[in-house]
Amino acid sequence: MESQVFLNKVYAPSGDVVAREVAGEFIIVPIASGVGDMEDEIFSLNETGKSIWDKLSPAKSLKDVARELSVEFEGPLAKIEKDCVGLVQELLKRKIVIEKGKK
Amino acid sequence: MRRKTYVSTQVFGKAGLFRKLRPVLSSLDMELTERCNNNCIHCCINLPSHDALARKRELSTEAVKKILREAVSLGCLSVRFTGGEPLLRGDFQELYLFARKLGLRVLVFTNATLITPGLVALWCRVPPLGDIEVTVYGMKKSSYEAVTRVPGSYEAAWRGIHLLLKNKIHFVVKGAFLPQNKDEMGAFEAWAAANVPQLDGPPAYSLYFDLRCRRDDAAKNRLIKSLRPSPEEGLRVLVRQKDKYVKGMQAFCSKFMRPSGEKLFSCGAGCGGCVDAYGVFQPCMMLRHPDCVYDLKKGNLRDALEGFFPKLRETKAANPEFLRRCARCFLKGLCEQCPAKAWMEYGTLDTPVAYLCGAAHEQARFLGLIGKKEKAWTVNDWQGRIDAFVKKGR
Ligand code: SF4
Ligand code: SF4
């Protein structure tokens, strides 16, 4: 089932994963069990995903993240918000990010 | 319309992760100790578990962590903890957790005798992402302990294996083909097929045993030699599943078999490496010749990988017998001859290992790559031989 993601909520990387940059690839390695579907999976993010990931923080709502990116990349806010929701949806279902509650 | 995806999933250890560059180091072996609580008759490395001197010389917890940190900074994705018996170290769990928290996949070679409920709980909570590899020395107490020479080791090992099974920890098993257990291969393989889902075929066996890799025990070397299968017996083990063996060799031959010329290293030694229990970085798990190793106490992994090992890999053989035979022999690849094996057998880097030469020729004769009395290094049209062999399978 699709995870519900809202722009006014805060999403942050789970403590159960480690993000690493290895030879130009951005990868996320599970530490604790329960991340992803299979035990020996790792994850990589595309360029857009990586830019959003870098901004995720327990101190910012997803809307804040999108706003910052829209200023930084001078891109349309609506499209960037859509990307943020899309990425977080994928990460949430794999338990790579956690929802920190309403801001 | 196809939905945009931001995350792609990869399986650790499978090719295709690196589209751009390759890391300086992709995997590392760490021999945490040479000590072992078993005393296997065929073992090339073990020191007694109570060897105080060896224990004192071993890397401290902090020193191991420093090496792991550097490995990760060089892009390393996997570390394999081996020994001796790595679980003998009191800080094993701490090192394991440290490695995993750095984002490393951890593989472990173990005899399983020291696996505890606490360790299994840790592996459940923080999975290794790689297999635990357990060597099984026998299916019966009599055979198992005839190999390990430690009373009670059979029960301890099976207790460990059952803990892994009960808690669904991913592990694989392998065997060691020895006179003491060779009649139990069928029972071992049937048990493995029914119980170890991670295995995608029968377990692998150590077959052509190595001599002591520190060249430290002539009497033990005599014992190991007496346990080795003859080339004919080795072949019988390999071809028990004849079709699979021949198919595998066809794929292997077309990719890897060719004369190596006078270059000593035609393998991957030195592209990664193995840190021994005392902080000496070897180009591979077996090669401990003093001229081939790098002391990490006086340097670092990067310097070894970018400076010392690449120079070492350029070394050329000087032994006239090697130049006459191995340099021109297309069985290189099928034959396990390499600088590490020459070091263990003769204390040199480039002496052809008679035992391995015999084993390789026996296999090549069976596969039809050479004639009955032919020596592989005399075959000029070796590519034609390989092509004909590979074509047979199509
Ligand atoms: S269990 Fe392994 S390391 Fe220990 S003595 Fe046996 S072969 Fe050697
Ligand atoms: S088969 Fe013999 S000659 Fe050929 S590479 Fe091996 S040791 Fe050398």
C-alpha cells in the first residue's frame, strides 16, 4: 500500500540506515533489520533524490525542504513538491525515512 | 505513463553498482586472530586459543576500528572477518557492530562453535547483509572430532548451527574433504540441501589443502601432505556432478584460461587485500612472503593500494622452471599455482607447485584439453584447444 505523505509533515532519515557516497554513487545501507524487502538490499538515489535527501532534517517540514530546493535550483515549486512527496513515499515504505509528526 | 522512481534497489555483492568510477578498495579481508579453539589436522594457520604471545600481538579494538574507518573512506563496501576463529576475540560483537554502523556488509568465516544466543540476537537485530560461512568437519562426532582434535567441538558446532537455523540467520556451509569424513559427503549434502536455503547447489569443499601459510611447522606440513587427495581422487570429487562441472569449466576456460607470461601476478592480489591479525596488509589472504606485505603500523591502506601493491603486481618471475613451464602454460587459471602457493610450498614466489601441477593436468586430461601424456606448456595452439572444448558444450 502507498504511504501517505504530506508536505506539512517532517520526515527525517531513519537511524537504522547509513548513507554513503562511494565512487560517485549515493547509496543507503540498512543497519537494522526491517529496512527494505530483502535482507541483502542496498539502495541508491538518483540526482533528484539525492538533492532532496541532503535537505531532509528533523527540523524541517517537507514543504520547507521543497521551498529551499526551489530557491536553490530556481525551479517551479509545484514540481519540486511533487518530487519531494514521490521520494519520501518510496523511502517511507522501505522505512528508510521516518515521519517525525506534524509541525 | 510510467511513474518516476527516485530509489533503485541493488543486491549487495552483485555487479552493476558502480556506473561511474570504481572505489580504491571495494572489499577487505580482516583476519582478526590466528588463534583457534579447534586444532584441525589440515589447518594452515591456527595457533592455540591460549597462545598468550599471539594474543598480545593482535591488533587492539581501536586499531581494527581505525583500519575499518580508512577502508570505508576508500569506498569499501564489504569486510570479511576471518581467522583462526574470529569469534574467539572478546570484542567481536563490538567490531561487528562498528563495521555495520559504518555501512559495511560483514561476512564471517567461522567454525560455529562459539555462536551464542547473544550473538544470534545481534545478527537478528543488525543483519550482516552477507553470509555467515560455516565449515562443517563431519556429520558424526567421531569424524568431526578426528578432524578438529577437540573433544566437545562437535556438539558446540552443531549447537551454533542450530541457533543460526532457529533464528533464520542467513548462512552457508562448506566442507573439507578429508579421509576422516569423506564417506559422509552424501549425508552432508543431503542435510545442507534440506536445511540451508541460501545454498544454490551442493556445498563447496576445501580439497587441495594448503601447507602452513607462515611456514612455521614442518611436522604439520607433513601431516597436511598426507591428507591431500591424489590428483585422481581430487578429480573424482570435482566430477561427481559431471554435467555441472563440465559446463562450469566451459564458461571458466573461455574467460580465464591463458598463459600468463613472465608476470608473477595474474590474479587480483593487491587490488584488495587481507589485514592479518597484527596489522600487516597482505595482497591476498594467503600471501605472507615478507617482500609482499605492507605494515599498516608504518603507513595506511591507501598507500599500500596505490603505491606498494601496484609495484608488486609488476614483479616478473625469475625461476627458469617457471619461465619454461608456467609462463607458457594455458592451464594457468585452472591450476591454482600462484605466488602464495609457491611461498607456502617452497618459500619462493615462482616455483611451480608440483602437487597443483599434477591436479591441474589431471583435470585438463579429463576435459580433453590435453592428451594422455601431454604437458600443457608444450601446447602451442592452446586457443584452438579451448575453442574446441567450449564448442562441445553448445
Ligand atoms: S576451525 Fe578453521 S581455523 Fe580453526 S583449526 Fe579448524 S580449519 Fe583452522
Ligand atoms: S599446470 Fe603446472 S606448468 Fe601449468 S601453470 Fe600449473 S604449475 Fe605451472
